[in-house]
Amino acid sequence: MDTPYERKVAGHVVVAPDKFKGSVSAADAASAIARGLRTAAPNLTVVEFPIADGGEGTVEMMIRQGYTAVTCAVIGPLQQTIPATYALRGGTAVIEMASAAGLAHLGTPEPTSTTARTASTRGVGQLMRHALDRGAQRIVLGVGGSATTDGGAGALTALGARILDSCGDPLYPCGQDLADAAVLDIDSLDPRLRDTEVVVACDVDNPLTGPRGAAAVYGPQKGADSNTVTRLEHALGQWADVVGATVDRDLRHLPGAGAAGGLAFAMAAVLGAQLTSGIDLLLKLTSFTDIVDGAACVIVGEGSLDAQSLRGKGPVGVARAARHIGAPAVAVAGRCMVTDADARTAGFDAVYALTDLESDERRSMAHAKALLEQIGSIIARDRLSHPPTHQHDRAGAAPAVAHRP
């Protein structure tokens, strides 16, 4: 007779984690979990489908699903020339704004108040124009991981717009200089944009300005001290006034307008872009429901499963998509910071945390691949080789999240 681990499981398993930030990439996390599953259940069919939700890894996700990688030189956030890659298939281009204006391109160990004031999204606009040159008629812009708080001014100038001060002189499109903005001239915007669908994939609902706005909430993460946050808030308010006067609508309070330091605001207000859930859009573009159809289980994951995760980030979006077609979802996290009830509401049948196997967080991060592989084996044992007989599951230890009937 076959052992429980050797019995053929009905249906395949989809392993669809996001990155474990500061530890392993989404692809490495998927491979480690899959190795554990196959070790414990050799007959199991495992599909690795690492994900992203608009931030780092978005372009890589699309390339793995058949998009072509396109690389070009752009101006980075601090005016340096850098290579940036986007994904293209047919008339759809998927651009990861962080590849042109992300924190990794600051050239400093940590962001500073100076970089927070002067970083620009010019390179993002250059990527968009390059995609138009390659025939793109739809541009999907993932906006996670930005180093900028320029309200999208840099991207607009790269697309042909001009920003002028009260004397009619052009301004450099960075956060601090927007305080002097008086006129936005969009007469020379690339005319191809009129026939181009622009979609912003974001996972936040922050407005451009105010206590929940781009400067107040995300400025400190980009190096801004309290004085710089105040200056950037004032500059973004002035920018919103100027843009509103030009396009005859004020979108500073639009949910999501504060994404990527206000890049989403400029795309929506000036280009008419649609702001939508990053993970939902990317799953649609990659036909994820076809991959999950008939699956015995979907395993999601990220470094920290917390309150921010529950607001629609990658793993929750995947769990929602899986539940919609009847596949149970299990979460793997570096650490779990949510209650059992919240995890169930988010669609997780169980949560397995690396910290249940290694309580020291630094060691857990350092040995994440090995721990993920171990958890893959535990999941195969607990949930795939035989029906669960317990009411709750937590990786190898205490109960966490109730199994959904």
C-alpha cells in the first residue's frame, strides 16, 4: 500500500508566492516550496507561478508568462543614465516604474532628504515613450517601490509636457521644484497617448495630499525628514492646483492618486489612466484562472503577512482569485501578524510561518530557502496527501487558521 505521502493527489498544486522582501525573490520562494512539496509527495504535480503586484518583480513575472523583455537607457531618479527593462507582448507593454525611478537607483546606501526632494520620474516617461515606439497601444504601469515624490511631473515632461514657473521659465520636474509651478503646458504631449490606454496597477488607496497622502505617508520611507515632508506636501498641493487648472478637474483626493509619490495622480489626471488593483490586473493578463482551474490547492506567500497585506496585496489577491473558482488557498509567510479571523476573511485556509520553525527573525530570513522547503513538505503532509483531520493549522506547531469547510 502507498504511504500517505505517495498517494496521488487529485488535482495539481499552484505555488504562487510574492517575494519575501530582504530574503528571497518570488521565484526562489516558489522553487523552495515546490521542492518541499515534491519531496513529501513525489506524485504531486506542482506548478510554480511566482507573482508580483505592480512593484519589484512585475516585469519578471510577465516575461515568465511569455512577454518579451525590452531594455533601453533612461534617466534615473537622480539624472544618471541607467538601463531599464519592460515587458511587451502584442500591443501591451508592462512597465515597472521602479526599474527607472526606484529606490535601488539612488546610488546611496539609504535614501536621504536630498534624494527625497530631487528624485524624478523622467525615466518612467521615457520607458512609456519607448513602448509607444514599439507599437504599444496599452501601457500597464506598476507603481511600487518608487524613490520619488514628484507627482508624476517627471514622467509628463518626458512625454512632452512643459512645467513653467510664474516667469515662464521651465522647471526641473522634481518634488521640491513643484512649489514654484505655475503653468502646465500639455500642447506638446506625445499625440499617440490620445489613442493609448494607460492603466496604473497599484495596491494602495492613498490620495495625493493630506495626512494620508504621498508625502505624509511614504515620504519618510524615501528619506524625507519632517521638514522635507512639509515642503513636499506644499509642493504637491501647488502641483495639484496647476494640473487641475489645466485639465479642469481636481483628482488630488482620488483613492490611489498618491501611489509612487503621485505618479498615479499625473497619469489619471492628465492621461486619463485607470487606477486598478495591481494583483488583479496582472493575474488577468497572465490567465491565472486557467492555471488554477482544477487545482487541489494554491499556496501563496510573502515576507510579512500583516494588516497592509489584507488591503489587497498580492497574496490576498491570489487567494481571492483561487476562492472564486473553488480552490483552497494556504499562505506561507516569514512572519504572521494577523488574527485567525482576519486570515480566514482574506481567504486563507491556513497560515504557515517561518518564525514557527525558527523564532529568531534574523536567522529565519537568513535561512529562508531551507525553511520554505521544510514548510512545503509540511503542507504536503498536512493538507495534500490526506484530508486534514484537525480544525487548525500552523506550520509544525500551534493552531492558526481554521480549515474552510
